[in-house]
Amino acid sequence: MSTLVTAKREWYRQPEIAAAYDRQRFGGASGTYVNEREIRIVAELLPRRASVIVDVACGTGRLLPLLRSRAATVLGIDGSMAMLGQICDSKSVCHSERGEESVLEGRMLRSAQHDKLLQADAFKLPLRDGACDAVTSIRLLFHLDDLRPILAELRRITKPGGTFVCDTSAWSPRSLLPLGRERWGDRVVPLSGQEFRRLAQAAGWRVRQERAAFLISPYMYRRLPLPLPLALEQLERHLPRQLLCRRFWSLEAA
């Protein structure tokens, strides 16, 4: 396991980091806009219906309501119990459960909304081969300095023809220096679209769609008065996608 991955894991396991996660990234009117925009893009890239969808690195569970509308069974997986704990509201407790047939090990939880949650290692998921019709993983890959293991593992749990929706960072000032490390953790890892396509293909994925978004960091959109992020979104449509800093992907399991 790389030093960067170890540092990221320890960072997100801290209760105070988990408690501040949504507020820092999606607080206020512009933060709500950023959150809703990302979820809208994921919705456009996902299949309309599926039997089983798994959200890997589900964090505070912001994708789970969308996934519940698309699948009969939804499972949220994260390595941080502190992050999973944010999914339970203040009036309820996440209850431990024995794993189901498709879960070989790990601590199964259930939230007040009856979401199935599992604390597990994303590089070694306790799921059967081909257990999922679709997998989502947003704001994960740009934390990793080697995508080959995670792409291979997510391909293993996805049935042939299934879908993987994810995102990558095309560029970021935090790839050079871990600016704001106290609030945001260690550096992020940008990746060109060409390189991601190569890595995805080598892991057994075909690219269905690529969607470029955000002219500058989504966090900067969140800090601006709402009219400015809305205007920037309109401007993005007239600019070469190479200038945009995020890529959203829909991949098909070959």
C-alpha cells in the first residue's frame, strides 16, 4: 500500500474530518449547487434500472438516494466507520448485522433509511465476482496514485455488461502542493483522459461516455456567490474540454 493511500485512509477515519465533510464541500447555496450538479451527472451516466448497485467510498451517503431510485438493492461501502456514521441521523443508530450471502466478511450496518452499509477495504471488497450490475465511486480515484488495483477490483465485482460511474481530476493545484493539508488532507493525483482510458481498458473496462465539468475546483465554485457558479457552468459549454478540471466517466465491464 502506498504512502499516499495510507495517509488518505488515516485522514478520513478521523471523526472530526467526517463530521465536517459535507459542510466544507457542500455547505451553503453554492455548495448545494455543486452537490446537485455532481449527482445529476452521475444520474445521467447510470443505467435506469439495476438489480444491485454498490457505491464504493460512499462517504456520507450523498449518492444513496439516487441509487435507491435505480436499484432493488443498494450497498454503500466505505473504509471509514466515521464517514459511515454520518449517514445515520441523530435520532437513530446504525445497527450491526451479519453479512448477506454476497458479503463474505466485514461489518454490515443499516441506516434509518434502511440503506445497507459496509465498512470494507475498497482494494479487497468482500463481494462475489460479478455481484453488481453497477458500481459508483465519486471523489475517490484522484486520491490514489496507482489506479490499476482499484480498477481491477471493481471490474471483478461487476458483471459483464455492467456499469462503473466514476470521476477523475484532469488538473489541480493540489497535485503540486497539498494546499490546506490541515483541512483537506494530502495531495490529489491528476490524470489525463488518454491515460485513464488506457488504464481502464487494461483492467477490462470499455469507455461508454466521458463528461468534462468544472472550470476550476468545485470547492472554488462552492465558495462563490451562487450566480457565479451558474455563469461558469454556462461558460464551460463554450470552452475546450481540455480546460475543465474534472472528468466523469461511464465504463462498461467488457
